[in-house]
Amino acid sequence: MENYFEPQMDRRAVNQISALGLAHCGDAVFELLVRTWLCAHGGARVGDLHRATVAYVSAPAQAARVDRLLPLLTEEELEMYRRGRNAHVHGIPKNATHEQYSKATGLECLFGSLYLLGRRERINELFAQTMEDDHAL
């Protein structure tokens, strides 16, 4: 692969990456989308941008967004989500329950998989759905 900014891996290669590896990548994808969304919607002072980002990317916030997404996912996407949700994690942050952290890991695994597969339009569509009820800060 030569273009790491816009990867287009095949499904077999993505399937060889561990669920937590995909979630690691998806965490960065989701955070970049949130940061972009915050900047595009303005209203947040520079000092508040980090705090707002953390509020959106925390496990409890991501878990709440998963519930909005599940009905929209294809069977293949549900499989990606479940793979992350069912991954065995060793540490759960104090501010999240096990269920919230599992859902958040599933969301990140889904976004990481879609990113590595080169499905940016679908990522954008799903992300927009998770943010539709939110307003500028």
C-alpha cells in the first residue's frame, strides 16, 4: 500500500487484522470526524474544542450513538460491529460500563474496517447519522 491517507485494502487483508487493531484505527477515524464536525459547525472557542471532542469520543457517548446506527447497518457492517463489540478487552475506563465500552469498541471496529476498505462515503453517511441531532456548541 502506498497511500496511507486513503487506503483501499481488500476484505481478506482487513479480516486478518485483529478486532482491537481495527478499533485502534477506527478510534482515530472517529475522532478526526468529530474534530472536523466541531470546526465546521463553529461556535466552540479554541479552549473548548478539546473538551468537546473528548465528550463526543468517550465510550459512553459512542455507545449512545451506536443505538442510532444499528438499524442502518448492512449485514456485513453488523458483522464488523459485532466483531469489535465481542473483542476481549483488558481494561475499561472508569467513566464507562463494560456494555458501553463494548459498544464503543464495536463502533470503532466498524469505522476502522470501513476506512481501511476505502468506504469513505459510507463512513461519512453513518457519521452524519450519529450527529444529526447534535447542534453547534
